[in-house]
Amino acid sequence: MKFASRLALLGLAVSIGAASTAYAAPFQDMPPPGDNTTTAPGQHAMPDPQKQTERLTRKLQLTPDQATKIEAILQNRQQQMQQMRADASSSPHDQHQKMRALKQDTDSQIEAILNDSQRQQYQQMQQEAMQHRRDNKQGSPGAGGGDDGGNPSAAGT
């Protein structure tokens, strides 16, 4: 009888292991906890600075030097945004204002690196992204008004 009990327990353990593997399979492509692509409800996903830089490089024909500088700016912005979101002492309104100011500062830094033609294209990208967001907000039920400052590097990725 001992042998049968052990065999039953072994069968149960194998079944549980197989079931947990099958259950976990759909979640393997999900980002790990703390990944910057996951957000709380109502928050925008934070775009990856490297992907943003790649996109801007394609759209604006950035030089390698420009791309390196812009990626550093975008990484710095991402770190500061994460700190702002983690700061529970600020009201949502204050956080929004700080994030908007950070975005404007980041845009100014990026524009300073671009030549005149690239700067004009970048500003056009910002306007298109802002219009796209406004159109989406108007079309979604219960959408709040307002502008999130426009993020051209997040649109169309």
C-alpha cells in the first residue's frame, strides 16, 4: 500500500507541474513586474528611450551623434518620470504639471540638438501626435479633456 500511495503522490505532483507550466505559457511574453511598459490604470505607458530614438532617427535622419545625445535625454526623462510617479506626496494635478514641464524641457533639449529642417519635422510630429490624441479622446466614451503635453516619440511606434 505504501508503494501505491507514493505512486499516487508522484502522479499528483507531475500533474500539478504540467498544469502550472500550461497555465504559465500564455504569460511568458508579458513584461516582468516593474517593467516600464506596465502602468496603473489611467496612466500612459512610458515609451522605451531606445525605441523612441530609433524612431526619431528614421523619421528625422539623425546622425549617430544626435541619436546618442537624444537617447541620453530620453533616458533621463524616463528616470525623472518614474520618480514623479513614485512620489505619493504630490497631488495628481501637481504630478501632471511637473510631467508637462519635464516634457517641455525635454523637447527644448531635443530641439537644440536638431538642425532647422529636423526641428521643423519634429514640431510637425508633435502637432500630429497631439491631434491624434485629441481625436482619440473625443471618440472614447467618458474620456476626460485636456492635453497631456504631446509626445511625438510615443505616437506611431
